Amino acid sequence: MELSLLSENLNIALTHVSRFVSTKAQLPILGHILFTTDSGRLKLSATSLEMGINYWTGAKIESEGSFCLPAKDISEFISYLPAGKIDFSLNEQNLLIVTSTKASSTFSTLSSTDFPSIPSLDSSTIFELDLPQLLDSVATVAFASATDDSRPVLTSVLCKFTPEILTLVATDGFRLSLKTIKFQNPITFPDGQESLTLLIPAKSLSEVLKIAKIAPKIKIGLTPERHQVVFVLEDLEIVSRLIDGEYPNFERIIPESSPTKIYVNKEELAQAIRLASVFARQSANVVRFSLKKDSLELSANAPQIGQNQVLVDARIEGDPLEIAFNYKFISDFLAIVKGNEVIIELNQPLTPGAFRDPQNPDLLHIIMPVRLQD
């Protein structure tokens, strides 16, 4: 096997692919990257068995072949090389000779036959979505998923596709984020289905967010066995397992009515939350919301430190009410709000609160309250 390519292009490829290498796996091969010549280009592959990636980069191929190299070693080595042409040559002893302008190095390789296969895409299942819109929407939802694997379905984002609407839902049991996307052009599904529901791990979607370039479109498809989802972008494919299970009936916790509404400036509320957090983190992260006539009072109490009250100007519709929330959940929501105002819809002290961003009307965030201890 012989080829040549630019070190700077290979460095970019390795930076992306290395994110998918497993560093704690019992199988040593999962700490490696598979290099394969493919249709006049060099393909780099990595997998953790949960996720995998295929990344293609330009190269001049003199002869075909494949090999595996330790991800950490080759990534570090290539990052130290100056920009310019490098040559790869794999000899009969399975030693890879890497030659640059002023250096020559030899790496021991493993056989490509030892590398786990990354499932291929079933081309009949592909549909296309607007990439910037999808990335923006995933960011407003995925953070609400669970990080604890005790209930695997809660570590996923529910993605329900219909021909004209995509609904994204994530919840950890204490909060829920729901976002709907309306397609400009209807999409069709494999096997003549009228809709498609996928439970995609939130971690997988987050990795797609990190690696995806701002391109007009992204293609999404399934593997032949329908156990994995494939994201197709220019020069790369990301494969993720799907989570098997029944997603909770999230619609039952969405309040049907909200007699009390609070209209408050996002930055003023965020500042009040930050002040209260100094005390709240000493007492289970609880911040009390007390509705006044023309203001919202936030308070937190920590026996070891003291107590804190902050008044925030607000327009309040409805009856006075006291309710408490985990301040971290509110901070997370405020971080994704695009506009200057937040609307909080409340019912009773022990019923979920609905949080809305007027500039993102298709987003709904639900937070479960904390029982007040008087």
C-alpha cells in the first residue's frame, strides 16, 4: 500500500475521527483508527461500538491497502509535522513508513481484519433535512436528557418524524424540553411508513453537533437491520446505535392550563439566579419564587451561610403564588433562550412549570417544582 497526502488534511481528519475512539474499552483494537484506501481517497474509521465514524480525505493512491494504528500515537505524531506532503508506505512486515520532507518514521500496524465493522447505510432509507435548523433545535433539547444510564431511554432524544413535522423531546424525569420543526418540503420514509420514531442517544447527537460543518443539508438514514442511525455529511458518516425501549408518555405532564403567567427579562432573571445560587447550592439547589404585584422575588436559604432575597421586575398575570425550583434547571433553560424575555406559566405549587422563549415559539420547556419546606 502506498499513498501520499497533505499532513494538514490528515491532521483535520484525525482530530475528528479520534473523538470516536474508545479509550476505556477492553478490546485494544477499539483504541485504533482504521486506514483504508477507498475510491481514490483515504478513509479513516473509528468506533466505540456505541458510535462510529467514517471520514474521507483526499490522497494520491499509488496502491490499495488497509491497516490499523493506535489513535493517540498517530494523531499526536501528525499534529507535530509541518504542513506539506507526506508519504505512507506499508511493507510486507506490516510496518508503515511515514516520510515527510525531513523525517522518516516507522509504525507497527495491526491487521484491518481485527477492526470491528461499522454498519453500512441502507440507501433506501435516506431522507434530507436542513442542517442549521436541525443543529439549532437539537441544542435546545438534548441538554435535558438524563446522564444516568439506570433508565437508558431517558439518555436519548425522542425524534418523531412525520412528513411535515419533526418533534424532538428530551427528559431526565425532572425536566423536559420539546421542540417542533416544520419542514418546508415534506419528507418520505422507508418501507412506506407514514411516520418514523427514533430514540437517538443524546451523546450521539451532541457529537454530531460538534463535528458537523455548517452545510445546507444533512442526510439521515438507517442501517439495514434498523438498529442504527446514520448521519451523512460531506466527506463523513456518523453511525450511532438506537436505544430500544418505550419512551415515557411525556404529554401527560404538559400543563393543560396556566392561570398564572410571569413575563420577565432574561438577563435580570439570570442575574438573580446567579446570586441565589451561592446560597441554594448549600441546600439542595432550591430557589423559591414568590410572586408579588409587579415583581418576582427569588430567595434561597443556607443554614451554614445565611439567606438571600432578590427582587426582579416582572409583569404578572394571575393570582399570587409561591413555588420552588432547582436553580440549575432554570439556568440551563436560560442559556438556550434567544430573546430578551422569558415567559413562565404556573398553575399550583406542586404542578410543573412551563418556560417559554417568545422568540422561539416552537420550544417548550417543563420543570418539575420542588416541595416547599416552611
